[in-house]
Amino acid sequence: MRERRNTIVNEYPIWRDRAVAFNIDVNIRPNYDASYNALITYLNAINIDSNTTSTIVRADFTAGFNNYALWREKTIEAIAQEAARRAQWSQVTGSGRPADNADVTGQIS
């Protein structure tokens, strides 16, 4: 559990900073921040770093991780979509290359 928490603590600022750099939708970033803060607050409340016994409510525990995972994935997906939108296709070579000035909103036929 500590290892998973430490992984989340280490990755959070990376995705948060990338979301800021890519100016990701303000509806996504605050939810990612809030879900992270809620999860870390919950884990601190159950004394994850101590050798004491704490009562864990399974529904709360699961919801904290699931909510964080949901908003983490939405953040990463938004970063990927923005990166694709900004891509300079003229520098991409090889078969299957999108047309120059490809529009990510277009339909594939």
C-alpha cells in the first residue's frame, strides 16, 4: 500500500505539470487535483505510514483509488489529444502518415 501511494505521490506532479503546460481543460485539471488530494488525505487519515491498526471502510478506500484513477486517465488522455493536435505532421515520415494539416476532429472513412 505504501509503495502504491508513493508511486501516486511521485507521478502526480508530472501529470499535473504536463496538464498545465498543455493548458488542459479547466474541468479536468481541478478534478484531477481534487481526487489526488482526497486520496492522499484519506491515506494519511488511516495512518498508512504507522504500525498502528486502523479501520478501513472498503467502499471509501476503493472509491478514493477509483476516483483518482478515473481523473488520472482523463488527464493523460487530454494531454495526448492536445499533443496530437499540436503535432507537426510534416516531420512524420513513412507509410500511414496522416495528411499535412490533418484535422483531429475529422471522420475516418
